[in-house]
Amino acid sequence: MSDPTPAQVVPGDHGTEPAPLTVALVGCGNISAQYLASLPNLQNLRLVSVTDAVPAAAERVAGEQGVPARPLAEVLADPSVDLVLNLTPPQLHAPLTIAALEAGKHVYLEKPFAVSAAEATQMLAAAEKAGRRIGSAPDTVLGIGIQTARRLIDDGQIGRPIAATAFMMSPGHEGWHPNPGFYYLRGGGPLLDMGVYYLTALVTLLGPIAEVSAMSSRLRTERRVPDDGPRAGEVLPVEVDTYVAATLRHDSGVISTLIVSFDTVASQLPRIEVYGSAASLDVPDPNQFANPVGIARARTEPFAYVSDLAGYAGAGRGYGLSDLARAVATGTAHRQSAELGFHVHEVMERIAEASAAGATVPVVSRCDRPSPVPQGARPEIF
């Protein structure tokens, strides 16, 4: 991808302090509150507007944030907007991202990257043509949990990595989410909705994935919202498999096992474990930023939880966006890159293909492991 134009330089003590990137948030749904909670702590970002397909939702958030609610066309036409934060449903990720890139904006988008490899390819092509960047959630891997686990692996504390397991076992979203329907449509399901956290963590820890095999199923073709709340009794069509079991071979030779489910009432399985020739790691939930990491060096000893060794302390959703802004200002690589998002998306698409074909399927794309986050780092500090 072409290097973008550096951010504007404004006067400072040495005349080199970069101006914050101006951010237009599009999509005021459930996840937006977590981004909005982080933005005041990230000095290289400045929220300038919010947009939503439901005007009342945009007006509510605009009032809370002290910024205007604006139509999307107006945002895209405004040259003072540097970056679009795309928090729309998955089915809108690609069209909005491409439109924003063509309008000269950088884009940071929620997961999943897209709903098909064809869309993802178009997104990368649009970024290349525009000379603008795409950043992609999840940025949970930049927190102290996953980064501490990576530091232990990189420092040789587990010996040679051999294998990993990753489990996301859930009953689904209809029991708690205010708008659960899209989780069961094309672009949703446990793989694209939650597997993306686990796969992004596995690639961050162990490198890109070369081939996959898989099996999957769906328990029901319809799901019903429980009899409480505003959507009580609503019937939700299910277009995607809701239990997926995959085997992944990394370029390094490490074999990872991934199981994700919206059909599991309860489970005591660990989130992620990594097995090396000298020790095993208990890796925390990749949907969180800061849970502790455990290491065990013998079969008879319990996992001992280690002090934080790396990662953005106190991180929340939006730290990947700040990391992108830092990289734009300095002309360096951002960690949650388009190539990483594309690779993880292709892996998920190949898992679905492998399940349908009953075969092992190669993964074509590759990405670099993102650079590690040192202990004590801040994403907006250069």
C-alpha cells in the first residue's frame, strides 16, 4: 500500500507536533460507546461529527459528545475530515469504506473486515489507489494480555511453539443484545463475529496461517428472542453455520485448533492456550485488553500468572485507531493493518470453504506479524 501523506504539522515546542486526526464516527450502535469512552484519552485524535442511519441515534450521541450529527454525504465531501471510523453493520463495511477512501479519508473499521474476500480485495485496491490507510479491529491484541503472551513467546520462555487451542463457546446473542438479528445473517455467525478476535490473536502470537481444514453446522434455521425486552418473541432467520471447528497450520508449522459456537449453553474450556517445547501459556480472552497471562513449565505445576510485560496499559477500543494516527504522522506501519485484516478475513472464508468441501484449503494471502507493543508505550507518543 502506498505511504499516505503525513499529517499536518502545527506549531509546538519544536515545530514538529502533528495535528490530531479529525475523526467522523459513522454508526452509533452498541459498540460506539466503547470507542467514545477511549477517544478523550487519545490526544492524536479529535472527534468532529457523528452519523447514523437512524437520525435520533446520531442526535443522541452528538448531544452527549458535543459534536454535530451530520449526513454521510456531507461528511464524505468535507475535506477537513481526515478519517472515518466505520462502526456500521458488517454488510456495510465494504461499501462505506470504499466510498470514504475514494473521498480521500483514512478508514478504521470494526470487525469483520468485510463479508467476502471479493469485497475485501476491492477495499485494499481502493486504499492503494487513494493512497490512504485502512485500519481494522480488533485492537484488543494491543493490550497487555495478548502482548504479554507474545513477549513470553518471543523471548523463548515456552521453547519452540508447537500448537495452540482457541475456544469461544456461547449460546448466541438473542438473549442479551438489543439488535441480535444481523449476527445470524451473512456476514455474521460465530466465526466472523467472534472468531476474528481469536484468529487475530493467533496470527499476532504465532504468525500468518498457510492452510485450514474445518467442519461446521447450524443447530437451527430460525432462532427466537426470549420473552422479555422490546424484541420479545421475534423470530430470527439463521443464514450461517453457528458451530465451527477448524484446524489451522501456520507458516511456522505451528498447528492451531479453533472452535467457535453460538450453540453452547455453557463451557469451562480455556480461551486460548499455546503449547511449546518447554512450557504452556494460558492466554486471556482476546475480546478483552488486560486479563492476566499464565505459564506452566511442568505437568505437575499450576499455571503461574506473570506480571505485565508489554502492551498498551489501560487500553480500550480505539487504541488501534490512535496507533494508526501515530503511523500516519510518522510515515511508519500501523499495527492493525489492512493486510492483517485481509489475511484474517481470508482465513475465515477459507474455513467456510474447507467445511463445505470437506478438504484442506490453502490460504493465499500473507501478512507480517504486527510489531510488538513495548511495555509502557502509548499509541499517540512517537
